[in-house]
Amino acid sequence: MTSLEIIEQGVPPEGAQGILILWPSTGGNARSFRIRDSELIDYRLRLIRFNPPSHGDSTGTYDPKTAITLLDEYLKKQNYIGKQLYGIGHSGGGAALLLYAKQVQFQKLFLLSPILNSVKSLEFLYESKSIEEFSRLLLLPNISDDDSPNKQILETLSTSHWLETGKVNHLSFPVKNTRIQVGSLAEFLQNLFLPGFQVENYDFEKRTDITIFLPAMDKWFPKEFTSQFAKRNHIRLVEILEAPDHFFSQSWLSVWKEIKSIGWKTKESSPT
């Protein structure tokens, strides 16, 4: 049974003009984004920090489709569907919000390097020789690289052979570290990459105002692919030059400043 960690803050629901949903990157934590209560009050926003299964203190094994359903059920239970919805999503969380936006009307989405195609992301990590960055997010703590199961994880993911064959059942063991917790690593990999998911071209323009933020350099997903996707779908694209990597290390406040400049409805102003 899945137990979800969903943290709310900001304006009380009855006084909120908008509901802001924050979905972290795969392996990230919704707690890590700094947003002051005073800012939420100024914008009359209720913030929903959503940690999907495997993230933060949420249990279960992550699957984007299941996580979207869980979020949708929560928002309906809280009577938030029908209110003005806004979203901030990072990496895989950004892609999930784009997929969810086909079901539910968002006013605005702010996406940090969304993973628009999960398999392409893995292929790009292999091409850029950065796959170890991904592999190490999945290792068990206090175990050396030469001992199982960490040795199995590193050896299996060192090449893209598993993507081609789909053979990951030998990784059917639990993993828990400071970044992620899964009941079965094999199931986690199958959910995300076998066969994987992708955000297809869609008429987002008529439904949602979308901004995509890109860092100066990204080894996790090809920036050119994202730029072309944004152009085809008439999506605003903003490059954060001070962001050095896919994780927007030390640059969240720059992103947040841009988000606030693009804006949303406040009690003093009209929509931007």
C-alpha cells in the first residue's frame, strides 16, 4: 500500500485564489524548493508539495501514470479541481505535469528541463558518458561498489544493453537511500524505461501557458530536442545561464524570480 507525503502551505484553501503544485525530479524531493509563506500569501496561493511514490517519505515504487492518478485523486478529494491550477515541475516531474495537463486545465506550468522522452534521456546519458550519475542515484548506502547489490546495479547500467533486451529481473530487490526508495529496482526501471514514456506534441497553447527553463548545460536530456519541442508547441523557453546542470544547482532562486516575473493573478493585478 502506498503512503503519500503531500505537504501544503500558504493561504488557507478557502481563501486561495490559485493552487500551485510542485512536482520534483525523479529522485528529488518536493521539500527542497525554497518558497516563502509570505510570497504565497502575496499571490494568494496554496502550495501543494507533491512527493510521488519512492520520493521523500512517500512509499511505493514510482510510475508516472500511477503518480498522476494519485495526485488527481488527492486534488479531487481536497476539492481543488476547478480552482485555478498552476504547476512547477522538474525533470521527470515536469514531464508528468505536461501529461497531466492533458486531463486537467492548468493556468500556467513552469517546467525545469522536463524529460520529454524517458528512453531518449537514458540514451543521451550513455552518449554523454554520464550514465554513472544516474546509476549512483540508485545505489544502497554503506555498501562498496564491489559488493552486491551495488556491483550488480553498476555493471547492469554501465551499458545500454539492458534497454535493448529489457532484462532487469535480476535487480528485483529493494533500494533505499537519501534520494529514492523502491520495493523493487527492476520494477522501477521497467516503469520508467521499458518501454518508457514520452510527451507528444499537443495543442497546449490553447489550454495552458507554459514556460520551460533550461540550464546552461544539461547532460541528462538534449537541450536541442527540448528547444524544438517548445518551438513546435509555441512554448516559452527561458535559459538560466547561471544554472550549471540539469539539477539547476544553486540557481533555484533565479528560476523562482523568473517565475514570479511571468506571474499569475494576484488580488492587486490582472492576469499577465
